[in-house]
Amino acid sequence: MSSPYLSIVIPLFNEAESVPKLHEELAAALDALDVESEVIVVDDGSRDSSFAALQAVHERDPRWTILRFRRNHGQTTALSAGFEKARGEVVITLDADLQNDPQDIPRLLATLDEGYDIVSGWRRDRKEPFLTRRLPSMLANGLISRVTGVHLHDYGCTLKAYRNVVVKNIHLYGELHRFIPAVASQIGVQVTEIAVNDRPRRYGSSKYGISRTIRVLLDLITVRFILGYSTRPLQVFGGLGLLTGGLGVLIGLILSIEKLAFDVDIGNRPLLTLAVLLVIAGVQLISIGLVAEILVRSWHEMRDRPVYVMRDVLEREEVEDGET
Ligand code: UDP
Ligand code: MG
């Protein structure tokens, strides 16, 4: 069986009513493409009749592959199961609730062809309440862009297109899926965004509330750390440690000189406490850095794969005898 060019990956949790329409809309969009495609739906432990609905589609349409978790693991895990299964050169992710429009797929593909590795959807005209949805999302996107250095207007939009190399080289945990463009920047990727259609939810209800904003912010700390320091923790902790420790030693020295050379009483000086505190903090920070360094090393050794991903390799092949 030949591999399809395009894999559509869809995380789905309790969206039974949307399935028939999703199939219809996707089929229309995919049939209009001149590339082969597959659809991978990950049923994230739905408790309604979603699986039966998916099974019905699967029987009619051989393009549809259904994966079903035993329990609900969350959207990120569902996506990573889909990524694992995806065979396409290009992977497009899509929400199951029909809020994303399959008609945007050709434009995503065309933009990817201009030489990008990730094309992110940007719901320019969002059909959701301002105060509880759009405002927190605006603030979060601004912050994520600044902190990660990957500037996107809409991290939260599931409709995104990736080159296969991206999804096969990142590891998703917790709720990190929305940070894929930022996490992927680690291996070096060209990212862009295009405006996509956003539609109000027609069936079922949203799986998230406002508390998501806080979890996203915590995840951002993780991402920042992974991006900045995960291969060189000692440089960060050690740098800080040297700074505080050095300052502590300096203050201590000044105090000692005062005591020894000028016989000034230093027992009641707050600076003395500060000096001691700084030296202890410095030692602590450097030790944390060393421990982190060991952890990082064993992690990379264990994974047994390089921390880089090649873009191209230009290498002259051995010329066989007689060939000119
Ligand atoms: N989803 C999932 N597992 C979950 C929660 C959500 O697979 O635990 C799916 C859900 O079915 C939908 C997508 O993730 O296809 C986005 O969820 P939702 O529409 O509730 O989020 P919102 O659009 O409100 O941000
Ligand atoms: Mg939705």
C-alpha cells in the first residue's frame, strides 16, 4: 500500500453529533485535492456514541482510520497518538467539532509548499465570547510569542499543517500541543500563519473552561525551559550561582578587610548575613545545575537519538569504477 501524501489527524472527545457532517465536509475537501490522503481520528475515550458513529464512517470510507483510547487522556495525547500513526509527508490537525473549516486545507497545503515546515491557522474572526475566550487567548498568545520567540497570533487554533519531520521529532506531554510550533523551533523550522475560517460550535459543548488559561501559563514555563536550557542547564544555574556566590564572597572580603585591617566590629552588620546567604545560594544553584546536567545527559543517552535534525545532506556518493 502506497503512503498517502496527506494525513489529517483529528482528536475527538464526545462529538458524536458532529461526526457525519465532519465526514461529509472532509470528504468534499479531500476529494478536490489531487493528492492521496488519509484521515486518522483518535477517539479520546468518548463516553457518548462517538465511536459507533466513527465505526460507521470507517466502514464506508477506507481513508478513515479510527484509533480509540480506553479512557480520556486529553487532546495532546490524542494528537500524539495520531502523529505516531500518520504516514503522510504532510500532517494537518483539525478539531472534530466542525469549528475548523476543511475548506482551508488547500490553502494550508499551498502555503506549506512555499517552503515552510509549519503553517498555523489564525482564527482572525473568532466566533467566541470576548471576555471568557478571546481576551484570555489574546493575552496568552502575546505572552507565548514573546517568551518563546515564535510569533503567532493564534497558538490555540488546532488547524495547522506540519511537515512530517516536525511531528515525528517532537514529544508531547500534558497539554503541550498548543506549543508545537514553539517546541519544534528547537529542531529549526520555518513557521508562518494564514487566516482561517472559524465557525461557532454547532453540536456538543466545549471541553475547556477559563481554567485552561492558567494551565497554559504553567506549560509556558516548561516550554521556555525546554527551549532555552534543556541541553545546558549548568550554564543557566551555574551562571546564576557564580553571580550570587561571587557577590557574597566580595561582600565577605570587604567585611574581613574592615575587621582585620581597621578593627571594625562586623558582628552586627546586616551585610554579613547577606554575604553568607549569597554564598549559600550560589553553592546551591551550582549544585542544582550539576544535578540537572546529569539528568539531561542520562535523558539524551537513554533516548539514543541526536538533539539535532538535518535539513539537507549534500554528500558525494562513491563513484563506481568505469562510470564517468
Ligand atoms: N478533545 C479531545 N480530548 C479532550 C478534550 C477535547 O480529544 O480531552 C477534542 C475535542 O473533541 C475537539 C478538540 O479536542 O475536537 C478541541 O476541543 P474543544 O472544541 O472542546 O475546545 P475549544 O474549541 O472550545 O477550544
Ligand atoms: Mg472547539
